Amino acid sequence: MARSARRVSRPIRAREAQADALAEEMLEIADDGRNDTYEDENGHQHVNTDHIQRSRLRIDARKWLASKMAPKKYGDRVEQAHSGGDKPIGIVNWILKPLGEDDGDQHQ
């Protein structure tokens, strides 16, 4: 059993290591601003939007891959919050009251 668990965990660890390598590449791409601007023939500086967009695409592609390889670490976090108070429960209790039983409460 332990041997089987080790055999299963190896590919998982390899995918996580691959996702970590992608995260490091994303930082390198984001920090590299060498070609973000260029100088034209008149000596004026211009923003190289094509290069910036390409860098963004490269980062997004790696982000997507990392989220699939290690979803717990790099995947989107989904939070669910209940914000209705207890009104739905009160309505269900009111509906489920036996017929003829009326304590003066109105459903809310």
C-alpha cells in the first residue's frame, strides 16, 4: 500500500514542481522590462505595446497551466457567503406548520 501511495504521489509532486517553475517564469517575464519601450529614429521614447501585450499573454498562459497542474496552490479561490439571514428558514418553518396551528406569527 505504501509503495502504491508513493507511486501515485510522484506524478503529483512532479506537476506541482512544474507549476512552481511556471510561477518563477511568470515573475521573470513580469520583471523584464527591457523591450517595453523603444527609441525611434528621432530619439523619442515610445511604449512598445505589442511587447507588453505579448508578455501579458505569456504570463496568462503560464497562469492557466499552473492552475491546472496545481489547482489548490495556483487555482482560483471560490468563496461562498450566506447573506440572507434566517428569513428563508423562517418561511420554510411557516410553510411546514401544521394546518390550524396559528400563533399569530406572520411569515417574513
